[in-house]
Amino acid sequence: MDRLIDNPYLPYVMTVERITQEAPGVKTLRLRFKNPEEAENFQFRAGQFAEYSAFGEGECTFCIASPPTRKGYVECTFRQAGRVTSGLSRLEEGQEMGFRGPFGNTFPIEEWKGKNLLFVAGGIALPPMRCVIWNVLDRRKEFGNVTIIYGAKSVADLVYKDELKEWDERPDVQLYTTVDPGGETPDWKGKVGFTPAVLEQVAPSAENTVAIVCGPPVMIKFSFPVLEKLGFRDDAIFTTLENRMKCGIGKCGRCNVGKLYVCKDGPVFTKAQLNGLPPEY
Amino acid sequence: MKNYQIKHSDLDGWLEKIIAAGRRVIAPVTEEGHTDFRPIHSPAEVAADDQVQTIQSAKQAAFPKAETLFSYRKEGTAVSLDQPAPESYLQTVVWRARPCDAAGFTPLSAIFNWDYKDNLYNARLARTTLVAFSCQQADAYCFCTSVGGGPGEKKGCDILVTKLPSGKALVEVCTEKGEALAALAPGLFSEANAVADDSPLFAEKQSALAQLPARFSKEDIRRHLAEAFDSPVWREQSERCLGCGACAFVCPTCACFDIQEDPHGSHGRRIRCWDSCAFALFTQHTSGHNPRPSQATRWRQRILHKFSYMPERLDATGCTGCGRCSRACPVDMNLLEHLTSIAQK
Ligand code: SF4
Ligand code: SF4
Ligand code: FES
């Protein structure tokens, strides 16, 4: 279709290429651009998000979970929770849906070259991190140690199970998976305990290290003091904010935290930046 | 741009020519005691009281209450999209807007263009011509002069008309869109009626305007707000706010919107419609967590956004002092009083 005016609300039409059931209620969709020319021109960077839509249901905001180093498709992982995510969950392979993006800022991966990376993720928040992790692993030589601490409620709730296995088997990645007490299965080989507690136990060195923390607000709240104790400086701790968004482009007025727009100035913030913001997230 | 003098009685004739030229005209119309902008087809429909403030602002000309972002059609697994052609937006004249209506388009345009360009808004604004009339009366809610405007201010106007006591009207043409409107009545806007820049009519204009001394300055407000995030003032002031959102809907600068689906089986539209930061659901996450959980935090957002964040981020103030929010509020939240008390803290 001709773009008569450059309409920032007009989504790309995408074909659902592959659906992965990650965990109960959690799916990953792999999307391909219907128009190859759009696929060719599409570029994004790790940390950016997009608006995904099921026509007839509406739009929903998630990060782009696939890395920019893998061309030709984008992936999103989401939990079915409302009207739009239910609509997206009902889609079948081959069906078409909408995608608008990329929006927002990015993780400053280029500045992390030569540094050790510590990823701390909880629950459904692995997706924004997965994009960075694969981006880093696809350029493995440029970075120092890679440590991943990932926690979920139960074994069933862990997402990207195949990839966790792959990371676990790699000698150049330190992976710690944990489930909340009571969420383990008889054959569970990982840790049991809340993510911040496991972080404290693993106690990664803060030396030349950047920490990337994504997860539910409580997990972030309890992980920050642990990192501080380990010696991480506030400008070496990165996280993403998940305020409600609609437009993604700084217009609709609902995502701001003080004077900053999560959709434009975020979603990636350092802890040092958050310290200067009112608690509107 | 040129200025002209015509007779009060010629204004209707000019409006007739504008209507005859096929422009969509919206103007204040009084129905059951309420005056609001409505499409009109003859000058007789325009409200007789030419000082009355409409309930809603003129922003609807470029930012309608609800508008189509695009439409979709599903066939089997495939989807096709279609979007409104800019030509489908009618050439619109807003007749007898107020200077505070016109001033509202500066902050609106800033929001819609500060980073990404919102070309739906831009296309509608490009097809909108604002004919504002200077105010000869102000009421207890007006405070345009405290936020950089004034009852005879031209900023944002395509044409500003001031009715003078002598029976003349001074017509100040401010833009090319304004010129095109004047050109529809060449008999009125002729060389013979042109007004020189040093004409005494401008002094006459000044004396015809409403007298409205400034109560504070927007710089004062901004300075006070810099330290006010944790102030008890938000709770105190918002105690009676119902969170109904009327203040945002009538405001010439409020641009917050929601994106919604309008499905009809296999086809439908995605629309955007006005929204308000006063609503509890505005910021609520799917998890139920709400970063602005109380009316006090939402009132704070309204004031800080307009008088602190927008000036800082967009170099624009989100208020023209039109007083509409206060007139529309069911519980008489008076913005002028609230701002005055903030400026005096
Ligand atoms: S905030 Fe109130 S007074 Fe200011 S422009 Fe909006 S409606 Fe008018
Ligand atoms: S109109 Fe009045 S009651 Fe309604 S949200 Fe605005 S300030 Fe509150
Ligand atoms: S999502 Fe609309 S302003 Fe940020």
C-alpha cells in the first residue's frame, strides 16, 4: 500500500512465522515482514520496543526479543493477560498481524565492549535481556565474562528453555537459573530461592562489570541493594521501565516519569538516572 | 501581511462568501443555553452573543475527539490496510475563535512534532483557518495575560478581527491561509480598505480590549514547581476533584489520547480518541500497579506537565489561560486560584 502520508500509527503487516509456547500462558511469536522491502530497510538496536497488534483487538507494547544481529525477522514474547494479548495468542502460524516500531532508546552495548556483563532477570522479563544476550553472544569476543542469573516462579514458568540449555552448555557463559521456593520439580538441578537472594549468593564481582537488571518491580527493588553491596556503581546498573504506553512516540502523554518519556528517553535507564526521577513507575 | 477595516455589518457577508466557497465552517452556536463550536451553514446560526466563550476549544479542528488512524480488512489469513487521504480532511474555517483558542495550537503543534511528526494532526491543521475575534470581555476564569497571551493577541491566528466601538472592525491578516480567506471577499478586502501600520485604529483596538491584569507569570509558576513534587498542595487542591476528565476535553492544549479498536467483523478501524490524565486507568499497568494511584498524583501530573515539563522539553506552556477547564469543572476546581496560590507559596 502507498503511504499517502507518513503516518506514524500505521503498522507494518507481519506474518506469524513460528509460535513457541514458552510456559503456561507465555508465547513467543516470530514475525516476518509481509513486504520484503520493509524487511530490508528495518533496523533496530537492543533494548528498543515496539507496538504489536492483532487487528480487531488493539495494540500492546513489548520489547523486541530477538537480537538485531539476526536479520529478516523479529520476535516478541508475552504473557496472555488482557484483550490484546489474548488476540495475539489466538493467532496461528501464517496469519498476519501488525507491528509498529522500533521505538525508544537502546542498551549502550558499544560502550560495554571489553567489560564483564551481569544479567539479572526475573520471570517474563528475560525477553528484553535475551535480545542483548544474543547480540553479545553473536559478537562474543568483544566482551568479558557473561553471567546470567534468571529466576522464575516455577520450573514451568522459565521461558526460552532451549536457549537456557544452550547457554548452560556454553563454556563462555555462566548461567544460574533459580525458581521460587516451592516451584521446583524433583529433577530440578538449578537453584531454589528468589532472584535477589541468588544474586547475593553468586556474588559476582563488580570489577569492570555492567549489571543489567530486568524483572517485576519487587525483584528490581530487592536486587538494587544487593548490587550496591557488591560494589556496583549506580551508573553501571541498567534496567528498563515498563510504564503503560500507547503511541510509543511521545504524543499520547501517558508514559512519562517526571519530565522523561519512557517511550522516548527510555525504556532503558541507569540506576543513576532513576535516582533523579520521581517514583512514577 | 495586510490589515483592513470593514464595517461590523460586513462580517456576515464575508462569512456567507466563505460558506459559499465550500469551506466547512465551525462557529459558536447556542443550543439550550450552551454555546459550543458546531458546523454552520449560514451566518444566522452563529451565537448572537459575540463575547461568549464556547465550552470546548477549537482544537477539534486539527485534533478531533475521535479520528481514524487507518482501517483494516482481513481476508483469510491476510490483512490489508488503508489510511485516510489528507484530501479527505475538509478545508475548515473556525469562525469566531478566541485568541486563547488560537494560542493553543502552538503547544499542540509542539507536542505533535517535537520528535516524531504526527502528520495526521499536521494535515488537518494545514487545512484549518482560524478566524479569531479579540475579546472585549473577560470573566472570572480568564487569565490569558498571566501565561503570555492577551485578549487581542495575534499569535496562532490566521486572522484576528477586533470590533471597534466606532462600528468598524479591524481585520488583521496574519498568514497566507488568512489571505486566502480575505481573497474570497475582494470587495471588502480592497486597497481602499487597507489600514496602514501606523493607523490610529490600532490604538482604538487596544482601548476596545478586555482589561485583564496579569495575576502571576508562567516563569513564577515554573520556578515554584521545580521544588513542588512532594508538596502537600496537590492533595489539598485535588481533594474535591472527581477525576471526570472534563478539564482535559475542553482544553485547547490537552493532547493526551488513547488508541482504540473499532472492529466490525472482518474489517474495522484503529482510532485515536481524547483521553485524560485525570482518569485512574490512564497509567494503570496490566498487573494492576498504578504509578499514579491517587487523584492528587494525577492533579500534580496535570499541572507539572503543562507548566514545568512542557516548558522544559518543548519550549511551550501547556495553558493559554482560557479558563475553560474551570468553567467546565463540576466541582469548581479553579485553575486561576490554584495557580495563584502556587505562585504565592
Ligand atoms: S489548562 Fe484550563 S485554562 Fe489552561 S488552556 Fe487548558 S482549559 Fe484553558
Ligand atoms: S473537570 Fe474538575 S473534577 Fe473533572 S477531572 Fe478536571 S479538575 Fe477534576
Ligand atoms: S507512549 Fe505515548 S507518550 Fe510515551
